Amino acid sequence: MSNPYNGHSPSRFGSVSDLVPVTPSDDDALPTPALGLYVQGAGAVSFIAHSGETRTVSVPANFYLICAMSQVLAAGTTATGIHALVL
């Protein structure tokens, strides 16, 4: 997988320019690759990392999961209120 952040300069507002609500899906990738997630409700988050590996982590409520990813999977995800951190 090529680096989706090549050619992007840092945002003048910081490293993240928006939080985009995420609906976990086993079929559809995120519209924009995420630098990470903000998760409001505790639980497990399954995702496909930038490396292409599938990962599942348990997170507490109101947690920032910092890991570049292309997709949040429905299978294995129990956390709620998920938002992608995007440039």
C-alpha cells in the first residue's frame, strides 16, 4: 500500500483537521485514510492498519487510538461513537 500522506504538508491547525464519524464496515474502506480514531464508548475496535494488517484492540471510553488505518471493521468492533482523525 502506498503512503496516503505523501505530499501533504502539516495542517496549519495542527496534525488533524477534522473528526469524521465512522460506521464500521467489513466491505467499505474509510473515504479518507485516518491518522487514528477517537472512540467515545468503550469496547473493541477492529481495523485494517496502514501496513495492511488486521488489528483488534480494546479501548476505554473517550480514547484516542493513534494508528494510521484504512478501514474500521464491523466484525469484532463493539466500541461506539467512533470518529476518524483525518488531515
